[in-house]
Amino acid sequence: MLLIPCPYCGERDENEFHYGGEAHIARPENAWTMIDADWADYLFMRANPKGKHYERWLHRHGCGRWFNALRDTVSHEVIATYAIGDAKPAAKR
Amino acid sequence: MSRSFRTADGGLVDRKAPLHFTFDGHRYTGFMGDTLASALLANGVHFVARSFKYHRPRGIFSAGSEEPNALIQIGDGPRALPNTRATQVELYDGLAAHSQNNWPSLKYDARGLADRFSRLLPAGFYYKTFMRPKRLWEWYESHIRRAAGMGRVPAGPDPDIYDKRRLHCDVLVVGGGPAGLAAALAAGRSGARVVLADEQARFGGSLLADTAAIGGQSAADWVDAATAELAALPEVRLLPRTTVFGYYDHNYLAIVERVANHLPEPPPHTPRERFWSVRARQVVLATGSHERPLVFAGNDRPGVMLAGAARSYLNRYGVRVGDRVALFTNNDSAYRLAVELVAAGCEVPVIADLRTEPSRHPYAGKADGLGIPVLRGHAVVNTAGRHRIASLKAMPMTEAGDGVTGAARDFNCDALLMSGGWNPALHLFSQAQGTLRFDPAAGTFLPGTAGQAVRCAGTCNGAATLFECLAEGEAAGRAATAASGIAPAAAVPVPAVDGDTPGPVRLLPMIPAADPEIPPNKHFVDFQNDVTAADIGLAAREGYISVEHSKRYTTAGMGTDQGKTSNVNALTLLAAERDAPVPEVGTTTFRPPYTPVTFGALAGRDIGPLFAAVRRTPMQGWHEAQGAAFEDVGQWQRPFYYPRDDETKDDAVAREVLAVRQSVGILDASTLGKIDIKGPDATALLDWVYTNDWDKLGEGRCRYGLMCGEDGMVFDDGVTARFGPEHYVMHTTSGNAERVLGWLEEWLQTEWPHMRVRCTSVTDQYATAAIAGPNARRLLAGLCRDIDLDSAVFPHMAVRTGMVAGLPARVLRVSYTGELSYEVNVPADYGMALWQALLTAGETFGIAAFGTEAMHVLRAEKGFILVGQDTDGTATPADMGMEWAVSKRKDFLGKRSLSRADMMMPDRKHYVGLLTEDPSIVLPDGAHAVETVKPKPPMAAIGHVTSSYFSPTLGRSIALAMIRGGRSRIGETIHFPLEDGRVVAATIATPAFYDPKGERMHG
């Protein structure tokens, strides 16, 4: 049960949130000129790193807002959370 | 006939409060403060169980939660608790205990024959047996199932209540022994919010069996004073009888408090157990250590126990574990115990000490003084006795300790206590992602790097003396307090302790056997799962040399005791087998729970009506009063059909369907998702999320929309109505409302934050009555003065607002049934009033309420899709025959995927209708069609039935299906081989069986 600091509400239990996968994947502007394989990458392929991961969370049973997080997928430490549209915090501590 | 093995006085039991209990029907007496184990031992009962695999007689082995053998069924009836460790059962008056895993009795167990065949049942035997012939597997399985497992499931539902609570604290201290009490005092005196949990009914841990003095007080008095001081501190919560069973992320721990298990039944309004979930700023683990057994032949006989346990029974419970009590040790702690046993009236026939050097422990001298024979450099190589140890055989060891030599000597005894050293209890530390480091001198693992905000103190941290435990506990408590942000109180000097200082230990992976030619298949390592040293050797020789493989193949450490008395011995043996140092072998992961937890505690109050949330509409009371049958649609309860008199389901559905087709029916449509969408960019949002075009939809008009994921697959549909230039209300399927709103919000918040549009769920804010049938307009006209219902003015797929039955209403003219139909929406509190008004006005038309089953039949007759039934997330709009709904002009979510090569393949499954050759046969849902029928599987499948009904309107069966290349096969006959052996033939048809031009709903 992670303890996640919602940028709007503060620290809350993981079961108030919904995990939204890898962050900073913008919908491609050139969807109609991409080949099918690249479109499939956008739809399905994700980095899945062992270590620092930029990802999205939704405070579903709270304020209802999406935000980004930097979490270590091994230790589960939530290093930072930040608003959608804000710059990525550095991965190095 | 039972004798009493109770000492004349002493111990912490209340000798003025006798308790009566039974074990396997025999009656015994104990005292308040006894466990079931101590009370049985006080009556001379050691043999209480049969082992899991070999059904060997087993006795009480330990005095705590590490007990591997004495698994007992407590109580009868629905309150019974199987597989309970007798060492953790607090005795109460009238307790009825039963042995497990034997038939017909503990003493004469038929399955004890398994022991004779033990050579055929080594580790992993089930991977090599019961394979052939394959057709006999189910017969084998029924027998294996009966032979396996322990205990009996309680008869009947659990009558007790269980609670769940949350707890936040600054410092959680796990373990109330000397280190834990010292830590809790240091933190509590600082004013921190402290929780102290211990699995026993009283605090004190190892001090409860110790005769040491702390600061001049007896250990017991020191514990009482510490407990009283903690109880008086307002920010300290004491949780005895509480096991911290799981350590999860970010200092979240799971705890179960056994509130009433020590009573015959819980008092009124009291839970039997309480589950606490705790978020602690800092954790101090003072979880103690477990004594290590010695691995020698015959070490599992009843009467062979851990030495520390015997000491606990003597000093804490006032129980002698036998008359002639032998000891086998590799360290100093046996000597003090031997002296204490003699003082209590036992005879100690021998102490076998693996070490050749004489012990310098002060009590070794006293043992000599009492004339206790000590055999140095000797090993116990075997034991004898059927249901209780009767004698042991000891032999001198070789210099290297790898064999025995010389003459054997036999000693009569009725108990043999083994002391092999101590293993820190590091389960929770490891669960919290702490690493373990091996200490070769102690031959065991100590805490390495912590994974979370946690500190270890006491013997679990490798402390060797009582003084170190108290000092470490105090230091850890202060450090944890400071780390949680509170200034710790001034340090208190650790009191002087009169206790033991341990000497050297002699570690051997295994005690040599008398005959090295015989495999060590009676050298037990894991007592609960019947794993011997021979099994570990066998597994290694078969190639299972990794610790993960060895564990799983031999099942060592996989019992309910989680290897508390076996893991380190098993690893040490594996390392020896591989001729590698123990750290190279490594450890397996410790997983919660530390000790078994009841399902009741995990379920808490979320059972019965509280198991799952149920959503009801404002008209629910009427449906129930009519005796409607209900079905679950997501969390909603929707009326399925309304049986009248003796109607079967089919009768009721047929009547409801015909009522709609012939006159008028009424359906509670309140459950459909409703999303209010407002803003300058509302139309743009709809254009993005739906496949069809929205910019030309006028105010007061409705449009059916199809929604796809970015992968191009249909995931929802529904009608959206336009109320104003920047105002729409979107409808979704009942089960998808939250998902669709989530979809809109995700895109708006993460991809299009510049769009000016707001979405609000109004599903619960409006109740909806849908009236459908040729008389629908006449019915509505009678209740509605201010809306012109003329078809020219209020056409199909339009919306009007006005007053219906005196209630403010939004009326949508939309049809899922294919008949003339209106959906009347009113604010939810008026739902029942609207419903009643329509029913009353509808009497002249013979109005009938219809449920979801009739609705499904009606829409299927029209070929309208039901998302989530006819689609399964792999169907595109084209697959469903709905290319007409796909815009060619604009981009939308999912459109790019529709142009993937795979989406154009002609053999994709298409949505089609099916008409069985025999019109009375209704194909089962999910029936698979095959290209060619063969006598038996495998046969290549070409599609399946998604919806299937008997159509009262057409007087024959209809079905909808997804069939490969279906649309190019209209008119062909395909075959469905069913499970019962019949093969049903059906012709592929277009899905619209009834009124294909849609004339009736446009009327």
C-alpha cells in the first residue's frame, strides 16, 4: 500500500488512486504518416524500466485530478509528484 | 491415566483458577495463564499430532508461534478453528481440542502406514507419480485430496464479527520483550505516539521464562513496572495478543489483534478479532529470535523439544516436560536449564555437548556439582520410542565433526531437549525489503541494509546478552523518536543485569549418523512438511541446487510455520551439499503473513449485504413489491423480469415483449450513464471521442454515437442529446458510465488541457422511465400539456423539455426496442412519482412493466448491438456492420487504428444474425461454430454466439453472433457442435429480424 503525495491533496493511501502507466507520451501529431508498426509502439509499447519511472496517477477517490510522479519501480520510493504539464524533475537525487 | 507434571509452585499461571478442557475427548485440568500446550504437558501429554506426509507421531516442540508440530483443531461447530498452534491457544474453561490428520484415532492412525513407505514418498514424489494413465487422474485426485491437508473446515457460517481499524503513529514497536519494552519506554517518555504490539497475552517476551534480575528487580517485576508505565502514558497504545503479520510499502503494516479468541465466545458486540492497518513514521523491530533445532536421526519423536521451550514451560508455566530429561547442545545455554530442571525435581541422565572444550559457563560447574553426566564431543545419533521418546543413543564424534566413532551409549529418557543456537526472527525486516547478511560465527542471518524507516533491536539484531537487548532497545526507541520529528526524552541509563553471557558455539550442518551408508532420511529439517536432510541432498543431486528450487522442490519452509525452525538449517545443508558458503546460497523471500490469519479478520465487516456496493434506482421499491427477479448490471440491481402468478421466466419475458410490441411497456432506465457536457469546446470534444460527426447536430436533436479506444475497438455506445449551443447530455451503457467519464477526463486533463469544456456525472441525479410501444404517444399525451408530441414537430431522435405529470422533465424520443418510444427524465427524487403516474395513466392501455431480459429480446429482434455482450473489446465499427457511423471527414480517437492492415482482412469476425434450422432450438450463449464437424475435438472454430433468445414476436429462436467473414456468407448454413453432443445447424442472416426499415419507431 503505497503512500502517494497528491500534489493537490497531500499524502494519501494508494487505494485512493488509479495507476495510469508511463507519463510524457503525447499523442503523435504525425499519426497519419506513421507506419503501422510505429503507431502500435505508441499504443502498446512502454519503457518498463527497473528503476526510475515517470508515470501518471489519477486521484480517483479524491480530487479526481491526474498528475505525474517519479517513482523507483524497485524500491517503490515516490521521489516526486508534479502537475500535468510541469517539467520533469531530474531522476538523479 | 494422567499424572501431574506441575511443579509445586512458581510460574506465572494462576494456581487458584483451575480450568477444565478436553483433548480428543479426554478430560484434563489446567490453570488460568496456561496455553493448551503447557496444560497438556502438565498432564504428561506430549503426543498430540501426526505429521503431514508420513503421519509420524509428533509432540509439542516449542512454546511459541514457531511451533511446527502441534497443530490442533480448537472447538466445534461454526466457531471451530483448525490448524491452530497449541502453543498459542490460551486455555479457557470448557475448551474442546481435537487432534488432526489421523483416522480413526491419533494413536491408531491408518495412514501411519505411509511412514513404512517413506522411501517411496521422498521430496517431489508427486512430480513423478500419478501421471499414467491420464484418464485415471480425476480418481487419483479425489484420493489425494482426501489424504492431503490438515484440519476440518468449520461447519456453518462464522457467527462472529470482525472489525477493521486504521492507525497512524510516530513509532510502532513490534515485540514486547526486553528490547521492545525498552524501545517503547524511550519513545513513550518522549511524548511520541507509540504502538507496542506483542503476539502474547502479556508483555515480557523472553523475560517471562527468565530468572535474571534487572536493576535488582526480578525480570517479572521489571516487566510489570514497564507495562504499567506504558499503560499510563496517554499517547501509547498497547496491543497484546496482536501479531504484526505483514510489512508493506512506506511503513504500512498489517496487524491482527485476537480480541476474544481466549474466551469461549466473544462478549456481545465485541469482535472476535480486529485487523489494524498501521502507517508508522518509524518502526522498531524487536521480534526476538527462534531457537535452532539440531538435525539428527530421530529428532522428531514426541518428547524431543527445543531447550528454550522446556525452560519456558518450567519457569513460566510451572511444568516439568518429563521425569528423565536429557539435553543435547552445541552451546552454553543448556547448563543453566539442566540445573533448573534438577531443582524442579527432574532427573537429567546426560548432557551431550558437541563441543570438545569444557564449558566455562558458571552453570556448567554447578551441573558438574549436581553429578549430571556431561559427554563432551558427543552427538546424539538416534532416538527410540514409539509414541514418546524412551531412549537416546550417543556416540563420540570424530575430530572434524564429520562422523562418529567408538562405542555407542544408550540413555533412557522421556524428554530430549535440543539447543542448536538462535536465529534472529527477521521475517518482517525482510518483507520490508531489508537485506540479510550472514554471520559465520553465529551461523545465522542478521539484519543488513534496511529497506524502509525501520530499526532492529535485541536478539533479532544479534544481541547476545540481556543487557545488550535493553541498551539496543532504548537506543532504537530514541533514534526512532528523533527520526519521526520529536525530541527524545533524556537517555536513561540501562539497569544492571544479572544474566547469562554466552560462550562459543559449535556449528554443524547435520549431526552425523551412526551408519554413514544409510541416507539421512530420519534427520528431520522441516518438521511441519516432513522434509529430511536426505530430501535436500536428493533435490540437489537432481539439479535443484538454487535455494528457490530447493525450497519448492522439497517444500522445506513452505508450511504454515514458514520455516521458522527449518530455514536456516535447510540453507546450511544446501550450502554443505554444494560445498559453497551459505551467503552464496542466499535466502528465499519472506512473505506475509508471519503466522496464519483468519479470513474473518481480512474480511472485517465487508460481508453479506456489505460485501459489494449495491446501487438502486428510486423505483426499486415498486420493482421489489411486484416480485421482480433482479440481475446485476455492474453495481446496479436491475429488474430482470416481472413474473406474475405462476409464470416461468420464459412466460414472463414473452408476455412483456408482446406487451411492448402490441400496446405499451414501461422500463426503469435510470441506470444508464448520463454525463452533462458544457462549454465552448463541447462539440469539439464529442467529435474527438465519437466515431460520427457532431458539428451539424441541431439543438433539441439526439444522435447515436459509437465510441472506440485508441486501438480502434468499440468500447461504448449511446445517445447524446443537444440541449443548447454549448450543452449536451451524453448517455452511456449502464455498466460503463464511470469508465466513459474517466476516459473523457483523462483526455481533457492530460492531452487537451486547453479545451474549454466541463463534464459532470448526472447519472444519479435523474431518474428515467422509458415507455415503448404503439400507444406510447397516446400515453404521454395524457400526462403532458406543454410538449407538442406530433411526429412532424417532435421526430424520432429529438429531445424536449416540459412538464410530465406535473414534474419537470426532459423527454428524449429514442428507441432501443424498435417501437415508438420516449425516455422521460425527471430529477431523481421524483422518479417514483413519475413511475406511478405513468402506470396509472397506462392502465387503459394495459401497460406492462418490462425488465432487462425483455429489453434484450426486443433490441435483438431489431439487431441492435449490446456493447459488452456482442462486442468484447476486439470488434471495430466495421466488424459490427456500422461503417455508416464512422466519419470520413474528421479524425477521432481510434480512427488511425482502423486503417491498420489487420483491420482490413476479409476473414475478420462480423456481426451477423443466425436462424436455427429447427426454430424451436435456442442456441446457448457462447456456442462455437465450426467449419467442418468432426466426431470429436479438435475442430477449427469460426465464431461464436453472442446473444441468443426465443423471439415471441417472430415465434421462433433468433441469435446474434460474430462469425469469420460473416457478411459475405449470408444465407449459408453453419454448424454448432454443443457440449451435450448435439450439432445444431443455423443459417447466417442479417441481424435485423423484425421491421428492418425501422418504420415502427419513426411512426
